[in-house]
Amino acid sequence: MRFHALATDYDGTLATNGRVGDDVRAGLERLRSTGRKIILVTGRRLDDLQTVCPDLSIFDVVVAENGAVLYWPATRELRPLVEPPPPLFAETLEKRGVPDVARGHVIVATWQPHETVVLQVIRELGLEMQVIFNKGAVMVLPSGVNKATGLRAALDALQLSPHNVVSVGDAENDHALLAACACGVAVSNALPMLRERADLITTGAHGAGVMEVAQRLIANDLVEVTTPLARHALPVGVDAAGAVISLPAYGANVLLAGTSGSGKSTFATAFLERLDERAYQYCVLDPEGDHGELPGATMVGSRLEKPPVDQVLKLLEKPGQSVVVNMLAVDLDQRPAFFADLIPRLEFERSRFGHPHWVVLDEVHHLAPRDGATAPIATRHLVNLFMITVHPEHVSKALLSIIDVVVVVGTAPGETLGEIAAAVGVPAPRVATPALDQGEAVIWWPRQNRPPVSFRSTPPQTERRRHVRKYAEGELPPERSFYFRGPERKLNLRAQNLTSFLQLGEG
């Protein structure tokens, strides 16, 4: 399931003439019974909202005052997210003759055409405030506060990410709300500019439009809304004609393959940077300790300490926290069992919260080998896997069977694609380029009737020396180790990494 929450505006969206119909409430109840959260995001003050909608129990959390206040109906807990303006502000407005000045826990509001006086008072008092318009209402809030910031605070409390939320609105102050979520919906009665910016426009107006969205979420998780959501695609390079080559943000399993030293780590690092820039949470399973310097990620495990699975899952509870699972201390023959234990637990977390958004399997032939003796992994529902290998022919058939996109780098792209095609059970594609230079790649969709496309990949912004941790602290095989032989070659002291080399050298 991609979408775990529905965030909806109140007036003009969920409500008609300030009231929510019984049929709309029943529809929200059905949506909530699927395990999804319902979040109300409104510009109204909480006391004002409760006069027109006394029963807020259908909502898991209410974001009121245009993003300035959170309220949990189940516990009646209220939490202002920012400091209110000084009382002098509203008092001055009233002295200047501004009528109907309403004060909330944070917000101060009035009506047009009094926005000029409001701006004058803000300037005269030297306040850092902003004015937001909403169908004739003039709302004054601290700078930077809007429905999107309030929603993010609510989602943090629910352990959810905006990438797993559908939002619905109708007016000027809903622009930020729709833009912040994976799918932004405008009801049919919404302002023209909001409809223009929305990913989806409902057929129905007001509550009927919201119910239309709810029913589609229940039926198929909005799986058919693919073209508008392409705005979330993750760019990885450009082809010869200058067209952007992208990977889907959701719904695809990717295999990155190529010969040793061909640039797989560089490509993967650039991809992970795109995820970090767009606040997608990722979890990297790192058998060789190569990913210690990734942006926005915390490493669990080390050369000497096996990564505790419970600690990994605890860190991933926060949608903004990505994790690198360093598996250097896990013996080679134990890595498939570790993977087989961790992956269903990651999938369980996804089923509850929608994240981690991507699971990266480096050296996937170590984690899920073709001839592995561990129990088979249920792959039917696995999605958003990014698998990296130098040996695609050694990867579990179960994982290869769910690959949607292949990216190949290195000096023999045709040979590599041929190996993958044989492993997947499809005809090998023709590749026009016999060899790829550094920074070049080929992308192929094995289950679609599309030829491979060559492109130049986007380089990563952060410099990272490949395998630096493995050579400094890891366990190189005997044939790649250094041996201190001593005088007359009477010693046989093995240095399996640079740290042991320095220690033996001192001795």
C-alpha cells in the first residue's frame, strides 16, 4: 500500500456550508477501517471548528489555524506549534477600526478589504508575520507557517511521511498542502489555479469529491493515477538527445549491474543523494562496509559488531532517518539468513507506515545467492528494491523474477544484459554500444517491449572513495592480503586490512 493517510481541508472541501454530511462521515469511517489515517487540515480556529463540527472523532489529528495548532480528538490534547503574536497586534487592529478581529491560539484573522491595515500594523510593530488569503478571509500567522508545515508536524507524530499521503483542497491556502503530498487533489469546485496545480481533479464537489478519492483509495490505492505522479520521478541522467532519464519513485524494482570497478558505487551514491534531497527514507544493506558516508543516514553495525535488527527498525520509525546496515561482522555464509530475517520485518513496517521507501541491497548475490540454502523469501509484494551486483547470474531467481528496470554500467553492457535476460527468462536485447565509458550507462525495461537506452549518468555531489572502509577495516581475502615474511622468510603474519598492516608493521 502506497497511501497511508488522507489529509483534507474542511470548508469548501469536506464540508458544504460548514457541515459534514452523514454519508461523507460514513465514507471516512470506511476508509479509516482500512488502516489509513484521516487528518483534517483547516484554516479555522479550533473553537470555531467545534461549533460547526462538534464530533471530531473521525479524525486521527486536526491541524487547525492554517498549520499553527495540532489537536488530537481522542485525547483532547492541543499543541500550538509556534508562538502567537503579541496581544498588542490584535489590539492595534481593533483600534484602527478593523472589524471582526478573531484570535486563536496563534492565528489572528479578519476579512478583506482590511489587509492593507493589517500589513501596515505588522510593519509598524516590527513583527515577522505573514498574511494568507482564503476566499475573503485574511489570516495572519508567523512567517513560514502554513498547512504544509502543520501537516508535517502531524505526520511526524503519526510516524508517517508526506510521500504516503493524499491531500484534498479547494482554495488559495491549500496550494502548500497539495504540493507537500505525494498526490494533491482538487475537488471540482476548487479555484481554477488550484485545479491547474493538482495531480487529480474530482468529478464531485465538496464532500462528494472527497468520497470519490476515499473510494478509489479503498478500491486500488489510486494505482491508476500514474501520469500526474510522474512529477516525483527520480532523475538519474540524460540521453544523447538531452532527454532526462528517470527511475520511478514508487512501484519498481531496480537492478544495477556491471563489471568490477565500472562505476556501480558512483551511480548508487548519486541515486541515494536524489532520495535524500526529496526526503525519501532508505535502508541500505551493506555487506562490505562501502556506504559509511551517505547523506542523511545513520550506520548500524561495524567491522566488529553485528547490526542489531531491533535498532535498525527503531531508527526507521522516524520517516526522515535513513539507515545503513553495516554487515562486515556478519560471516559470509550467515548473510543470506540475516537478510531473510530482516526483509520481512522491513516489509511489515512498510505495511504499517509506508516506509522505508527504498531498500538498497548492495552485493545482492551475497544476500540472496542463487544456490542459497536459506528459506525462500516471499517476493510477491516486494517493491522499491534497488539491487546492486557484479554477478547477476548468481542472484536468487526469486529476486530476479521481480525486476522491473535494469541499469548496466561497465565495459561489457551487452554481455551483462545477456546474463540478466537469461536469468530473468526473456530474450536478450541488442545493445548498440559495445563498451561504456566512466559515467555512461544503459537502462532497460525487461518486461516491456522497449529497447535499451544509453545515457550519461548524473555524478554524485559528495566525494566518496570506493571501498575505503573495506580496505581500512574490513576483511580482505587471503589472496589480496599482505604477508609479513620477516628475515629469511620465517614469518607468515597476515595483514587483512590497512589497520592490521599498521599494527603488524609497528610490531
